Amino acid sequence: MTVVNLKDISTRFGTHEVHRGLSLVVEKGERLALVGGSGCGKSVLLSEIALLRQPDAGDIQLFGLSFNH
């Protein structure tokens, strides 16, 4: 069972592109760790997965439910 399915997520802040065409699948029982430098978009991605922020483009699916932009 797919828990998180991100399809072509794109996020911008003005002219700064945070994510472009990001896709990710997390299956039940899997663990995911986001690592990277300061300002690379880890917190933005987590807030989009938590549905606290909407990406500029793309589709977020959680437990089979779609949250389209």
C-alpha cells in the first residue's frame, strides 16, 4: 500500500525554485529520511506532505486520496 505518492511537485518562492518535478513514493512499512543543506527545501517538502502548504504544481496522494493543485 502506498502511503505517500508525490507526482511532479514544483514549488517556487518568487524567482527561487525550491522543487522542480519532484516525485517520490513511500510504501507502507518504509521509512524516509530527508537530508540536505540549509535552504534546500526539506521543511517545505514536509509541510507540503502534511498539507500545510500547497505546491505550485503537481499532485500529492496520501493513502490513496489525491490532493491536486
